[in-house]
Amino acid sequence: MPKQKTSRKSFVPDQLSAAQAKRRLLRDALRPNELRDLAFRRMILSIPPGKVSTYGGVAAAAGYPRYHRAVAKLLRADPVDQLPWHRVVGAGGEIKLRGAAEHEQRARLTLEGVRFAGKRIDMERFEHSLKPWEVYE
């Protein structure tokens, strides 16, 4: 009995592998999306002086969990003083910028009364709980 050839084209996986799903998510996060960016902007603008949120917190509150890199990309691309970019930090309260930008972000936050413990912000005290329903009312 001859062997049957199997075509790779006919194989359709039921699920994406974790690595494939992650790559697809990262690609999508880097594509321009005006509605997503508008949602991110609204969340960032809702952070009051003296408070901070994380890239992931902004993304999740805007309805795009796991799109923290898209938040960072937006903040890099927007004009410097259009958004309070300095109020968005990495997970755990760490400033993710380097060099002069790191010093400027720390100085701006300090002027607003945010206190640091070494390189980290006391997130229990200074993290703003983003509430998307308040932003869209």
C-alpha cells in the first residue's frame, strides 16, 4: 500500500501556539490604531498630578490588556508636552526611560510630590486607580 502524501496546506491548527499568539499580539500593538490610541490618551490624561499609573494599567483600563508596549510607543511618538507622559511608569513603579529622559521624569514626578524609595515609586501610596467609566462619562 503506497504512502499518502500529506499537504501542509491542508493542516489547520485548532489553536495558535503561545509563541505565535504573542508575536501576533506584538505585531498588532505596533500597528497604527486611532481608536486604541485615543483610549490610551484619555486614560493618561485622567491621571491626576502627584499620582502615577503603569503602562500595563493604562492599556488594560483602555480596554487593551497586554498592549503595554503600544502605550510606550504612543508616548514616544506624541509631542512631549501633549500628554502627562511622566505619570506613566513601568510595573512596580520603576522608571523605564534612560539617561536624560529618566532624570526629567523623576524630576517632574518629584515636583508633583511623588516620593521614591531608591529607584521605585511607592505604588501603594502614589498609584492612581484608573476607572474607565469615569473617563467616558
